[in-house]
Amino acid sequence: MTKINRKLALDYHQYPQPGKTEIVPTKPYRSPEDLSLAYSPGVAYPCEEIKKNPDTSYLYTGRGNLVAVISNGTAVLGLGNIGPVASKPVMEGKALLFKVFAGLDCFDIEVDENDSVKFVEHVRAISCTFGGINLEDIKAPECFEIERQLKEQCDIPVMHDDQHGTAVVSAAALINALRIQSKNFDSVRLVVNGAGAAAVACTRLYMSLGVRKENIVMCDSKGVISTRRDNLSDIKREFATDLPYETLAEALVGADVFLGLSVANVLTPDMIRSMAPRPVVFALANPDPEIDYESAMASRRDIVFATGRSDYPNQINNVLGFPYIFRAALDCRATEINEAMKLAAAHAIAALARQPVPDSLRRAYHDHSLAYGAGYILPKPFDKRLLTEVAPSIVKAACASGVARQPILDLHQYALHLSTLIQSNDAYITDLLKNLGAA
């Protein structure tokens, strides 16, 4: 891959026109009759139908294929609280990924509001425009309450991707990592470094997979979050441990799994060497992980190691999750994205990594050794099978859990429909592969 520098990135965003997305008409517009149908007087008829039955907005408008990416820019990955305007390139990028990988249209909306109550009011008021809402880059602890309230007040799926996208994809990675290491969820000891939105969501989802609460130690910048500490927030109190550890180093002795969603360089080779045999280490701090890849791999030979970086094996990348979660949720008109849907997504992503890797994908990544194992626990983002494998699994879970307002019973036919979306997006994928130098 070409090494990204400032000039290359700025030119990419500015030329041939500023930004990364645009609006394209989906109906004819070249004749007076076309324009009369598109606007006045023809537009009155669908308006009247929607007035009588708001659900028909999914028939006569693009709402059912439209996601909002909404942020106030208070916790932009790797950049911090840079504000709403400076966060717009990130949100436009997210919109591009929704379109490229799942065929979903997307508006990015940057809200200049840090007050949680007012932010919720703003988003709720515009929610009728969309089929789903992807919250993005909102700082903790406000993000927890914002998501909770919006899920209660909106009748469309709402998901804070920094929490649940990371949780789903890292859970998929952990399913395969533990499988490779011959360990079980209900017996592993987990150490989490970081107590922010992503760390909390990941830990909760791991518990849904079987990790026992008594086997979890969570650390923050002050050390182990224990019941002996005063003035813990409600979130931290949820994970406070009675175990006699005070530091990260102490907690890691004999641990099976390390999950880092914190800061660079807090994990040392000696700490990894103190872990149990066949450890799993997810160092997900961005842009620099808790320990660099070379040091981690040199620390011991029996490790399964992952980061959030694309230049090393086992990238835990949210793009493996959120496009397909929203695709499925919108297609079956789910009222929410629930735990069953997230677990279904994690299992489907993990299962795809265990399937044979197509030669076309190996060529695209210039790596003919790609195969399920310690260095390949997740599918690659450009694996076109993600859409047809993951989205139907999520739809099935939505229907089974009773949140699908428009159940899809023939999942085989649904997968065939999704494959047509892949074909229509081939031009996008081809362009992106060219950027990888793989065309």
C-alpha cells in the first residue's frame, strides 16, 4: 500500500471536487413530465398517502435505504474533541463506507451541541427522515445516555458504532482466537485496559458470549477498577472487581485475554510473557496500539495478536460490522439493533473467516497465504461475501427476537437480492482495489 501522507490525503479530499459523497437522482428528470412527477403536481399524491399511513414513507421515499451518521465531534478517533465541523471528513468517510459495502445511502450530520439533552432533542426531531441512525465519535460517558434515550424515543434502529461496532467485530475475532487457542469463553480470564464506550460495550458483549463477570478485570488510567476505590461512576462500578489486583501488570499475570482500548505503549513484552499459555492480545488503541506488533510477536510464539491497524495481520475494523448490521436492520424494518442481532453478526463474521479465502481476494491483498489461523482470524473488508453471509444472519436474529416489523422469511432469496447489490457496487469496489494497487 502507498504510505499515506498529508499532501496525498488533502488532495484526495479536495480533488476532483471537495468531499467524498454526492446526491444522485434515482428517477428520470429530463422532460417536463418527469419534473411534474418529481415535484409539483405529482408529488402531492405520495404526500397524501404518507399522511394517511406514515409507514408508506418506506414505499414512496428513499427513507428505507437511508442512514444518518450523526456526531458532535467530541471524541473523534485519534484526534479527540475537535468539534463538529472538523469531524465532517470522518462522517463523510463513514457515509462512503455505507454506500460502498452495503449499498446504503447516507447523510452525514454534524451537530454543534455538547449538551446531551439538547443533542437528543435535535436528533429525535429529525429521525423521521431516516431508516436508521449511526451515532459516531461522541465522548463517554455522555454517549451511553444519548444512545439510551434515542433508542427509547425513536422508532428506528439507533446504534453508537464506537461502542457496538467495535464490540461486534472484536467479538468475532475473539470467537476465532479462542477457538484457535483451544480455550472457552466461560473459563478464560479477561483483562480490559480502558473504561470508555468501546471497552464497556466489548466487555458486555463478551459476557453475552459466556465470559464470566468474576473472571474480568477492567483497568483505567488509575489502575484496576476495584470495589476498594471510591467515587466510581455507575459504569465503572458495574465492572469493579473484588480481586486483589491494583495494577495492570498484576492483573495480567496468568490472564488468558487482554483487550486494550486505551493508549499507546502501556503493555510490555514482560506483561505478555506473564500471561497464561496461548494468550490472546487485542491491542486496539489508535493510531498506535498498546504494544507494537513486532514487540508483541517477539514476546512469545504462542500468541494470537490483533490491532486496529490495516498494515498488520488481524485488523479489527468496524467496517466488517456496521454496514451489514444497518443493511439488515433496515431491510427487515427492525425497531432496534438488539443483543441477538449483534451476537448473530459476530458469529457470522467469525464463520466467514473460517471459510476458504477466494483467490481473487488473495490477489487483491497480494497475499497468497491468507487462510484461517493465528494470522487470519477475521475476513478482509473487501470480501464481498460479508454482505450475503452476515446480513441474512442478522435478519434471522431480528425476526426470531421479534423486532422485525417486516420479517424476511426466505433468507436464501434475500441473499440473492443482496448479491445484486454487490454487483451494482462493483465499480466502487474496483476503484477501491485500485487504491490498494490490486487492479
